[in-house]
Amino acid sequence: MLITVKNLDVGYRDKQVVFGASLNVDVGEFISLIGHNGAGKTTLLKAVCGFLKTEGGQVIYKGADITNRSPAVNVKDGLSFVHQEKSLFPNLSVLENLQLAAYAVGKAADIERRLKVVYGLFPILQERERQMADTLSGGQQKQLAVGMAILVEPELLLLDEPSLGLSPNLVKDLGGVLKEIQKMGTAILLVEQNVKMAISLAQRIYVMRTGQIILEDTHDNMMNRENLWDLF
Amino acid sequence: MEYLAHTLNLAFIFVVLTVSLNLILGYGGMASMAHAVFFCIGGYISAIVTLNLGCNFLIGVLMAVVATAAVGGALAAPFIRVQEEYLILFTIAFQMVVFHLMMSLYNITGGDSGIFGVPSPRLFGIVFDTPVRFLPLMTIFVIVVYYVAFKVTKSPFGRVLKGIREDERAVSSLGKNVIQFKVIVFMVGTGIAAGAGGIFAHYTQFISPAIGSLDESILIIAMVVLGGTANLWGSALGAFLLIIIPEILNFLPGASDLIVPLRGFIYGALLIIFMRFRPEGLIPEYFHLKRTERGRQKAGISSSPKVMDVGTPKAYQAEPGSEGPILEVKGLSKSFGGLKAVDDFFMGLERGKITALVGPNGCGKTTAFNLVTGFLKPDGGHIRFRDKSITNLPAHKMPQIGIARSWQDVRIFQGMTVLDNLLIARQNQSGERLIKLFAMPWQVKREEQENRKAAALYLNWVGLGEKGFEIARNLSYAEQKLLAIARLLTTEAQVLLLDEPSSGVDPNWVEQFMGIIRDLAASGKTICIVEHNLEVVRGISDTVYFMAEGRKMAQGSADELMADPKLGEIYFGV
Amino acid sequence: MKKVKFIGFMVSFVFMLSISFGFSADAKEFKFGQILAMSGSGSWYGMTMERGTSIAVDEINKDGGVAGYQFAYVVEDHKSGLTTPAQNAFRKLTSIDKVPAILSSFSAPTLSIMAMAKQKNIIVFNGGASSPKLTNIPYLHNTRMLGDEILPFTLKYLWDKGYKTMATIYANQTAPISLNDAGKKYWESLGGTVVSEQMHETGATDFTSEASVIKAKNPDIILCPSTGLDVGYVIKAVRKMGIKAPVCGTEHSGDMEKVTGDASEGYLFASEFFDVNSDDPWTKSFVKAFKTKFNEDPDFYAANYYELTYILKDLVSRVAAKGGDPYDGAQLEKAIWDDPKFKSIYGGYIKFNKNGTCEKPVVLFEIKDGKPVIIKKRK
Amino acid sequence: MSLFLLLLTRGIITGSLYALLGVSWGIIYNTTRTFHFAHGFIYTLTSYIILLFVGISVPLIPSLLFGLLAAILAGCLVEYLAYLPMRVKNASQLSIFLTAMGIMIAGQSLIHLIFGPDSRPLTGFPEHIISFGMITFTTIDLFTVVLSWLVIGLLFAFLGRTKAGMMIRAVSSNPEKATFIGIDSRKIFVLVFGIGSFLVGIAAFLSTLDKPANPHIGLGALLISFITVFLGGVGSLKGAVLGGMILGVAESLVIIVLPTEYKMMVTFFILFLVILIKPEGLMGKKNA
């Protein structure tokens, strides 16, 4: 297993949000985590990545216990995260955003090659290289955010609701790109409110409700479910 | 001993200034860098009035208080909305403008050399022209100010202020006009400062802009902070320290030319040290201990069960309802920028029924919710409550007519006792109007008793009866959720809008909350919930409105809707 | 804990009071007060004034005091013109040190204490401020010629040199404002015209835009009756803008020179003339004493307060001779009018007028290589 | 007309200095959101250090360097010893502001205690009058304008071209993300305080050349520096520059329409209006 999360408890001050959640992702695997709003998906994700302190349980990554390790360290260790919003530097140009992302892992050396990869996935970014990030459209900003995340060539990519606020066909494109990223050998843990997309992309799916993981199932079983209402 | 008397008088003047600023800064939560200006204005008004009309100094001081309070109010109204840095900036700007104005309008203010020969205070033929004779007068003034200050802060009015400092939105969701409260407290503060200015002018028989400089304002703030914000005794202490220390320094032989910088250095250093190591000041706001203890006695209710089962809340008689929905929404729309968040939305809440709003993210549930509760102004459409239009009614009016909302993140007042959390929620308290507070204290007292009874009632009903005097902060999250519901009930509102009642609750508690909500409906309350946990929706809602892209897509029972594949596609994406 | 600290303060406070009581209880000492600018922008004035007094007191005590009284003084600070400190100082001097007489300076502080002074019969002398507002106030006597009496002297001189147009710039303070009016009236009475009047913020330092306006009006002379450093900054700005017209005013100080540098060249101001080279024996001895103690020449501020101390001495002896109590300000006040002429350190006599003003020799100075030089005298 | 031109020149000269002050405070506020009231103290300190060295007959330029060194040091220390610990305890804006005020008051009182209250001129720079017909200014004025814009230019180049500059902009535009990609915002903050203090040091030097220093010069400079920032718009250094120029010119030109004694008020009146009407400033973003 690339990463294993063992009954994690997470909360904000006295308010507990995640209750003993467990999940795991294997190398190169594509996992989706779905569930109703406020079920605690994002919270869980952030805790895994070190943005939130956990109150119980542990996170094991590449055999090492990385519970509550700082995000900065995690990203150097190939654990990359795409926030729901505010995941880029609005007042900086597209290129600068990417350069900074590269700087994060201190591998600015072969940045040219990495940029090629990213630009390969998102040609539009190359065109807009010199443009301020906050002048990009919503979709392009998402692309930039993902681009920054994969620029560090992570082993595990955690995405928090990337489809949020995107038009249906943009969502489709995004799905495609994620698949490609997986092909490059990056494992993906996707949190999505667009359930259909999440299920169709993933090999395994976890379902959360009010802070607990109530179901783990395979791609096929989920596809064949006649309705999903009772999971929400 | 004249010099001692004089120093005391001076210290007292600053005690008054500090207390008044503390009302604004400590209790009102507004950092005013212009307090000295109001002090000075007051002095001038009183001086000019008495000199030109030759009337008694009391009249002058009175006019100073009224006029300056008015100015303060006029100034406060616009800037109270801006956030902290801007408030500081704004008041500094005001301070500088007025100060330079006073310097420049020399034929009114006498410029730098001020107005000389202001008449000494005179009452019943006695002239209080020496420091010693003046001391008693000054003492009385201080006592009066303290009386007012305590009345204002330790009252339903003060309770709301405290609430405002903790969470403004929550307060307005409980039917209080936050802006109004802030403006009033600002006016009270500036008024008192002006009074001090007037007294000071008559005492020293002289007034000049020098006492209205930025340095003075800063000195006063320093006093408040040193003494401890939101603590009236602290203010006195702070004032005495910063007045007495330099006066003592004055006795250092030959240090005369060092005193100014020395004093500056000392209180500068004090500021740094305190902010760093004791930001709450010398005497912090021991809110909990003191208040709860006094609360116990005043309340007339102990935690003993006997007094606690006071029968069922009166809200429990389902109201003899006319037919039709009690709250109706017609063609409601709201857009942010280009995006239409809510677009021609229809909804009706049936009496005593539970209605749920569901839909995928960004479908406009929450926006609709905020529109109905007055936290957003609709661009178009109508909202009718009991066949009266309440479109565009501001949020704080809603609970007063019987519509109350809860918050997803409970938003209880962490620093206040459970009981006070509820008491704030009572509507139209006389104790929240300063006039009544001073004019008819007995009525305020009586109401407070009744309110406590009512509060205790709901507290029991949610099962927190034993916790009335706990500080809300110390409750578990589930208990805080219960408290939030109790607080909601205490408003006696008929229609309750609950924002994600199940969010952040321990799974094992969800059932219990569903039970409570059902009971409420059964008792005749009309309830509307926004909830993402469809389990809960299925469990309790009578009617479900399914929203997408700001419109009502479907309406019906939970099961009906979930049978519909089209809605499934919308909800789960394609 | 903190409360204890606070009580501690109160205790030490009262304690110190009682000490200072002990001093003032000392018999056969005549103690008078001074409220001067010991700190802030004007502390230069306070320093030189106190020097004057200290020398006088030393001398008086060296030859056995007067009528058995040893002289002593207490200096308090009005922080360069603030009124509240001045009032505090007054309360301290009159109630702790129990002084019957106070030597004051600066207009605002002096005015701010006069109401109390009248009430408590404290006689007040001002040898520093020159604001016309200081006249006709009971118990207040000025030993400095007030500006509006001196100014005409300067203006007449310039008028005679054939200058016709004048621009004025003055601080928004009592003295400068009234001086500006006086100057303007007089200039017009001579037949001259005032092309521009500009009032400026006290304590401002950038006068280039004002100077620009003056440059545009291109006047023959510029009048700047502001006080303290303001004059310096004005002169600096005017010269910076390449304006050649002569500047005249009512003030000059060493601190001001620091601001102007050599820009002050040619600046004209009339004031009491204290001639350090006078052959008057008393003057000689004072200058000598001053030089030996502070190794520099006394200016007229020092002279004024030196002189004032001797006037007090005379008053005390007059009162004592009548068997009166020199600690009663009212008696000191009365004693003045036994003979309003007193020996002046300027040579000759200084005469007090009923309206609180005095008469003294005045001369016109011009700054030449950084030093004031006499160019005209008036007796 | 010629008067107008004359005043305009004055306005531009003053404005350049204001612009410099503006960016010096702006870069600190935009990045750290600290209401750095102690900036004024750094300003005064620099002047006095320079004077100190000139006083012991060190030539002007080396003294300037010492002054700037002191400024940078002081700035960083203030951040490191005073603000940082409070931010860690996430203290309120107000209490940080009050601390800053404490430093300001204590600091300038200390300078007063050590150097005394009287004003001290800074000599040694050749001052000559240059005039084109009506337009007149001195070599110092010229030097002020040139140096101010030079330094401002360098600052923008630094922020735009260098990696450090990029990191600073990153931190000010999205702090959380910055920490995520491994930028140590603490280091950046200290760096920014260093830069800001360096800039204000230059400003102090320039104005001390023109007017003697006294322990109280700091406050005025401080007021100007943050007014220009809020006028120009929080989050935008270009805004601060613009704000500075506007203030300078306004202060100078107002003389045409208003009696001069209201000059000082104008500044604050402008600020007053901006906060009321356009709180985000001339070039600021709404959310900033």
C-alpha cells in the first residue's frame, strides 16, 4: 500500500467531524471518496495531508508514520494536494505560479522538462504563461492548480472537489486529464461531489456519511447500483 | 493640601475619560483613536456656552454632553461597519482633522492659547474654585459616571454588547440591531468624555486645543489597555498609574527636562510589556466567576429540579392557524455578479410541518435560506409571512415577527453563561433600551425575572437545566447544539429555519436531534431545514423542495423525489 | 499583587510630598517659582532663562540675601507651551513650595495660570513671551517689550530704505496673529501695500509652497512674526526658492540658526537690546559671571530673568522694610507701585506700566555671518 | 499659471518622497498585514544614527550606510521580538497595533533622552539653487527626486525579477498556499521588514538633508506612509506610489484654493473621504 489511513479522528476545536475513518490507496491507484456535503470528506483529506491536526488514528505513507507531518514536508515527499479554492497565487503570473510550485520541491533544475509535461496536459497555460493567475477563467485556474500539483511529480495526488463550479464539458475534460495523470503512474485520491464522475474514474470508491466511512466498494459494483440515494 | 487635591482631580478626570473609552473600546469593541478630541470639544462647548450665555456651568456641561454625543453618533454611523484597521485609521484621521481645525479657527477656539477665564463651577452660591473645594464635586461626578457605566454594562444592554463582541451575525439573527447598539454605546462614551471636558474647562478656568491632541488620545488608550479592557475598575487603576507616575517623577531633583521623555518611555514600555505578556491588562474581565455567582442569586432559580420543572413552554399550544402556508416565497431571485444564485424560486412552509431544501452543491439552498431570513436582500420576488409582505425586512427584524434561524456552526456565545445565551434571545427587552433602563428600572427588573423563567423552561426542555450557569465554552459540541436550539426557542419564534442541524454531530446523536426537531413540529412550530444528510431529510421532512441552478426542480415527499431518475442525474452528475 | 504595587505608588507619592513640605517649611528663605520650557521644542529658551536666574540668586545669596531672606527658586516645566502641565506646575509651586511669585514664559502657559494667580494673589512676571494678549491682566507684568511695540521700529527702518510691498507669513498662534495685524496696519499706515498674507500651521516644517506663492507675488520685503523654529523653516524655504527680498521678524535664537544655516543671512529683527559690551558696571559683572559659569555670552532672555530676580529682590526688601510678609503676593504687587522704576541690567532703568507692559531700550539687529549685529538703536 | 507650475514642481518633489515612504510601509503591510506603527521610530532612529556618525566626522556616505544598517537591524528585531510572538499567539490586530505604538513612543522618548530635544541639521551635502525662469528648486530637491525614484524602481525590479521577490509576492498574495509549497513565511516577514526599514531609512536620510532632525520627526513620516498606502489601495504597491504623488501634489496645490493653515488637514481629509467612499483604496481590490 502507498498510503494507509487507520481510524482517523479529526475535528475543529471541540467539534469532531471525522470519526475513525480508515482507507488506503495503492501505488498508481485511482480512488474516489464520495458522500454528502459536510460528511467530512475534505476534512479527512486535509488531515491526511497535514493541514489539520488529527485527534486519533494514524497515517502511514510508504511504510512511515506521517501523522500530523507538515504539508510542506509531505509535498517534498511526493504527497501533493489541490485545494478546493485559493490553491494558486492570484497576483502572480501563470509561469511564476508554476515556478513556485517547482521551487517547493527544490527541483527547479529540470523545470523546463516538467513544464513541458504540464503544458502538454494543459496547452492553454502555455499560451497564458505571462498572464496574472486571477485573470484566468475558473476552468483555467483549476487547470493551473492541478498543473502546479503535478509539476512536483507526486506519487500521490489528493484532489479536493476539482469539478466545483466547472461547466459539464469542462468537468469531462478534467476527468480525462486525471486519467492521463494516473497513467503517468501517479496515484490519485479524489474527493468529489460530482458522484457519477468520481465513480466512473475510480477503481475503488469510499462513501462517507456524517463523519464515518459507511461503504467501500469496487468500480463495477458502484456502477451497477440502481440508486445511490441511500448512501447520502 | 491643594497640590494633592489637584492631582487627584486630574486623575479623576482621566478615570472618567478612561472609563468612557472603555465603554467604546472594551465593551463596544471599537478602537477609537480620537477620544481626546471629544474631551476637548466638550470643554469648548461648555466654555463657550457659559461665557456667552452666562448660564450655570451645569447647563454648559449638559449641552456639551448632548451636542458631543450627537457628533459622536453622526461620526459613528458610517464608520462602524468598517473593520478594525480601518476604524483605527478613520479615527486617527478624524482626530487630526478636528485638532488642526481647533488650532486654525482661532477666533472661535482662541487657537493655541485657548480661551482664558472660563467661569469656575458655582452651585447654590458656593464657588468651587480651588482644587480642594472642587474635589467633592469631582468625586460625585466620578461616582455618577461609574453608576452609568455599570448600569450600561451590567444590564440586558450590556449583555447584548458582550454578545456583539462575540459574534455580530448571531446577535442580529436573534433580533438585535447591531449597528444601533454600537452607535449608542459610542454616543454614551463620547458624551461622558465631553462631560469630563466641560468639567475640566470650568475647573481650570481655561480650555485650549492642547488637551485634544493625538498624544492625549494615545495616552487614554494606553490607560484603558493597561487597566484592562472591559473592566471598569481596571480603567481607574490604569488612569491613576499613568497620571501619578509622572507626577512622582516631577519630584526627582533636576530631572525636569527628562520627565517628558521618561514618561513617554515608561508608558511606551508598559504598553509593549502588557500587550506581550498580559494583553488582558492589570484587572482582566473576570466575566465568568463573578458574573455567574451574582447570576445565581439574582436569577431566583437554582439548579434544583423543583424550580426547574415549570411546566411546558407556552410555544407548545399549536396556534389556531388560518389555512394556507404560514410563510410563502414567490419568484424569489438573487444574483451575485453575473451568476444567478437563486432564480425565480417558489416555496411555501405549512404550519406545523417540516420542510427540507435539498439539491446539489451551489444549487442556491443557502442563498435562498439567507434571503428568507433577511441576511441577503432579494433582487426580485416576494416573501409573505402570515399574509404580510416581509420582503426586504432586515435580518434583525425577523425574530421580532416570529421567524428565527439557526446556524450551521452553532454560533453560540462561547464566553457567556448558558443562561445569558438564552436571555439575549428574548425579544423587545426594556433593559436593552437605555432610556427605560434608567427611567423605569423596576420594569426592567421584573421583565428580567420573567425572561429568566422562560429561559430556564427551554433550557430544561432540551435537557440542559443543570448547566444554566456553565460558560458555554465548556459544553460539549452536542450540548452546544442543544443550547443553540434552546436559544432559538427562547425567541418564541413561530417559524424556525435550521441550517444543517445534523452537521458536525456525532453519528449516535443524529437520531436524537431528529427526535427533537419532530417534537418541535408536533408542538406546532413550522420548520424549514437545509440539510445535506439525506438520511436526516428522509427521516423527518414532510415536504422536500429539490433545487438546482437556483430554481425549484421538484417538490414532494422524500421518497417520491428520490424515485425520480432525472433528479438523480442532477444530484449525482453525469 | 498588582493592587499592592498601586498602593505602593500612592504611599511613595504621599511620602515625597511630605519631604518637599519639610523643605518649604524652612524659615527665612524666600522661594519663588519659575514655569519655563524645560523640555520639548523650546527647551533652549528654558535653559538660558534658568541660567540667568541662577546667577542672580547666587549673587544675592553670596552677599547675605535680602532682609535676612536667602533666595531660592523652583523650576517647573510647561513642556514648551502646553497648558495643562503649566497649571499642574502652578498648583505644585503655590501649594507645596508656597511661592508668592512666579517667573513665567510663553503666552499660552502664562495665560492659562493667570486666573488662578489672581485668585491666590500670586504675582507673575513674564520675561519671555511677547504676545499682546498678555496686557491688562491683573498680577501679570511683562519685562519683555511686546511685539506690537517693537515691530513698527523694524518696519519703519525698511520703509525708509524705500521698500513698498510686503508679504507676510505667520503661525496660527496668538502672538504671530496679532503681530501680523499690527505689522500690516502699521505698514499700510506708512503707505505701503501688503501683497499677500499667509497663515501657517504651528510646527510645520515645509514652507516651500507658501514660499512659491510669495515668489509669485514678488514683494519687496517679507514679514514673518512666527516664533521658535517656524521662523527658521520659513527663512530656509524662502531662500531655497531663490527669493532675495529681506525677511524680518521678532524672534531669533541659537536653535533657529541650526535650521536656517547660512540662509539666515540678512534676517532683520528688533528686540530688547542687551549689549554684552556695555560699559555699565552691573552689566559688565553679569556678563563676566555668566561667561565664567557657562563660557558663552548671555542673550537677552538670560538677562531678562537675571533682571527679574533682582526686581523680586527689591520688592522683597521693600515689603520687609514695611514689616510686611514677602510671602504675600498681594504685598509684592503693591510694592511695585511704590516706585515702578527699577534698575535695569540693560543699563538705566526699566519702568512698569499699569497695563502690565514695560519700557526698555530696543534695537534692530541684522544677521551677518550667523551673528546678530546692531544696525539701529532706539532709546 | 507660473505659480501653478511652481507649486506642481514642489508637489512632485514632496510626492516622490511620500511615494518612497508609501512603498516602505506598504511592502510591510501588504505582506504581513501588521499595522507597523513603529515604522516612524525606525525613521527617526536612522536620522540620528546618520547624525551620530557625521558628528564624529565620518563622511556622509559611510554614515548613511551605517544608518541604513541600523534601520534594517532595528526593523528586523522589531518583527522578530515583538510582532512574531504575538502573531504566534494570534493576538488581535488592535493589540499588535498597540504594541507597535508602544515601541514608537518608547523609542522616540529614548532618542529624546539620549540626544536631547533640540533639532540637529545634517550638513555636508552641497546645496545650490537651480532655476528655470519661475521654476526653482535646489540640488537637494533634485537629489531627493532622483534617489526616491531610483530606489522605488530597484524595489519593483527586485520584486519582479528575483526569486526572493517572487516569494515575497507569493506570501502576500496567498499565505497558506505559500507555506504549503514550503516557503517559510517567518523568514519572508523578517526579510520584508528589513526591506521596508531600508527604504524608510533612505527617506529619513533625504528629508534630514533638507530639514534638521528632532526626536519627533517620526510621527509625521509614519502618518504619511500609511495614509499613502490606504489611499493607494491595500495590496498594491503601485497604488502606494500613486497615493504618495497625489498627496504630495494635493498638499502643494491646495494652497491655491484654501487658506494655507488648512494644508495639513487636507491630507487627513483625503484619507477620511477615501475610507468612507472607497475603502479598498484607489488601486486596491475589493477583497483586499
